[in-house]
Amino acid sequence: PDGEYRPADKYGNAQNVPKPAEPEDGYREKSVEGMRKTLKAWVESANYGTETGDYSVARQFVSSEFKDELQAYADVEDLYASGGWIIGGVDYFEADGAPWSEDGETYIWRVYREWHYAMYVQPDGSWETRENSEQNNNMWDIKLRHNGERWLIEATTKVKD
């Protein structure tokens, strides 16, 4: 549709995906509020990448040490560059309490990760589906560190029961 958002489907990738908003003022502050704003901006920009194959904004919130996340971005970018796309796959996070630190430098924020499924469609029409079969067991710890200028995501770890 002309200018109207259309999610990805079996016929093709998402169309007219709205660009994520600029991070809220104060996202660089070394505070809980700055951390919250950083997480929000990261999730929105990563979801944009999932729908478009463009993770250029999401990368600015991720530490160069978080190699698994950066590789996942590269894999999805390659999928889109080759003519494939993703149906679904967007995440939503809700904080569960306040962040904590054991060393005063690295902080952990436990979040509930909501997602339903992701379908990876290859250029040849083949596909692979990943479904969230553990919708009641989606607690994750997000590790962040302030580098003196801004917060960076260093890791995400699924919380074991």
C-alpha cells in the first residue's frame, strides 16, 4: 500500500516500516532512567532491523563484546540482502524490578521477553519457523555497562528455572 505499513507475509517483506524514534533525551545518562531509555531504544531499533534487515541504529546500543548479537544482526542482514525476509520475530521487553550491580560497573536488569514466532523465508521460498513454546518462561537478564558516554548492552542471558 502507498505509504501504509504492511507487515511481512508469505508474499514478501514488511513494507513502509516506521523508523524507530530517536532515543529519549537522557538515554546517555549514567542512571536507571538512562538505562531504561537505552533499553527501549535498543528494542525498537532491533525490531526495526528484524522487519527491514537494517540494524545500523541497533548496533550503536550493543557492545562490540556482544558478538552473538552482532552476528545475529549480520545473519539477518545477509538474509535480506539475498532476497529473503522475516515474518514476525519482533520482541517486547518488560522490566521485572530494578536493575542491580555486583561490582558497581556492570548492571543486570531482569526482563520478561515477549515474542511469539519468527519465520525466516529464504529467497527460494523455503522457510524455517521458530516458535516460542515457553511463553511462561521468558525471563532474561540483560547486562549493561556505561562506557563513560552511554550505556551498552553486553549480553542477554535466559534465566534458568
